[in-house]
Amino acid sequence: MKIVSWNLLHSVGATLDEVAHLAERERPDLLLMQEATAAIDHLPGRIGGHYARNPLPGRLHGLAAWSPQPFREAPHPIALQPGMFVKRISQIVALTDFTVANVHLSHGQLMNRRQLRLLARHLPQRAVIIGDCNMVGPPLLPGFKDVGERNATHDMGEVVPLRLDRCFIRGLICGRAEILLRAGSDHRPIAVWVEA
């Protein structure tokens, strides 16, 4: 199964056209987005498929999932510990063989690890946590493997490029991972191929 994740940079980043182009070019089984706004809600009208968006509490943007196939059940949010300024959630996508958690974690390096550990307790044995983790260094997440490319995924002007977009798996195999071409966001999309 091919999963693609991309932080769109809400209203000033990737456009609906760029997201549609990514989905058509990469043909993922599951496309996860962070900082998705209501503009992205038109994606199924452009390329078909099935879509769900869960805004962060008090924000216009949030987490979104798109799939060419119907979801087994509607993706739903679960609350994480709030960061200093933003209340955080994870979007849970239950698949037939495993569960995927779409995340946009806090910037604080202690807080985002706490959010990961809380999330891990809510997930079944076979699970993927993927998205913008805002994390530098090891995740300190027992039972999960940090998979994927080790190169930078985020570039913000004069700031040193960082690998903020991550994927962690438990009870699964990651056969391949890539960092995809950059488009309208300051994040590059990531792709992972996972199997049970």
C-alpha cells in the first residue's frame, strides 16, 4: 500500500491544483494532508475518490485524507495533548489490515513526543503514524520503527532544512520510502510503501 503525506501550508501553500496533480502523478492508495483548508474539500470533484477533513479545534485548517477507494469507516479525530498555542488532534484512518494516524504535532520537542506516546496507546498493534511531526532527532516511541528517507523535508528560507515529516510503523513492513518533488508548500511530500 502506498501512502503519501504532505503538509500543504494552509492558505498560502499548495493549491487544489497542486494537490490534484500530486494525486494523479503518484497514484497513492491513501493521501494524507496537514494544514488542509476548505479549498481542498473540492478534491473529489476534481479527481474522484473519497475524502474527509477534520479541522484543528479553533482553526480553519486541519488534517485531511483522500483515497481512490471508499473508507472502511469515516476517518475521525482523536484529541492529543494541546500544544502551547494550538489544540492538536490526530486523524485516524482504519484500513482492513492496519490503522493509519495522520498527524501534525506540536513544535515543542518534549510535547510532540508526549503526543506520539498518547497516540500510540490508542492504536492497534499494526499501525502507521505519519505526517508533520515537527520533530528533530529520535522519536523515543517504543515499539515503532522510524522508516523512510533521512533527508530534509522542510525548507524555510534561511533556516537549516529539517526532516520534520516522518513515518513510524508498528507490526508492519516498509518496503520503500521516498521524498517527492516539491510544489507550493515549504514541505515536500513523503511516500511510503507498507505491507502487513
